[in-house]
Amino acid sequence: MHLEHEHDYGHTHDHSHTAAPRDELIALMRYMVGHNVSHTNELKELAHKLAHTGDSEACAQILDAVQDYETGNQKLAASLDQLQK
């Protein structure tokens, strides 16, 4: 089965259900962890900018979401560590 989906920002991900070599899966996990950390950093920067505009409620909500992202990213990084053993 071959499934693909597109994110709102325009790129697609292949969700084929064929066995991929372990090294490919590890490389994909490395990419995803880094990709997520990058988005988390962008959100922190957005919150910082909002704080300077006086939008403290929006800033606080974004920082709360950042904590959730960081928790998820830590779990993904731990999973990657397990895969690399």
C-alpha cells in the first residue's frame, strides 16, 4: 500500500508500507528530530517577538505549546537513541 500526504506548507511524505532498511529508518528519524527542533526554535522566536509587541497572552500560549513540543521531541530523540544501539 502506498500512501502520501501533504502538509499545509507544501511538501509531501511517502507512507509506503514496504520494509525499509534500518539505516534508512534511522536517517529518517534523525531528520525528523532535527526538523522538529527547528520548528520548536521558530516558535520560541515567534513568542519572543510577540512578547515585544505586548501580546503576552499569545506569547504565553505559544510557550506552553513549546513545552509540549519539547516533551515530544525528547521522546523522539530517546526513540532515535534506542534505534541507534
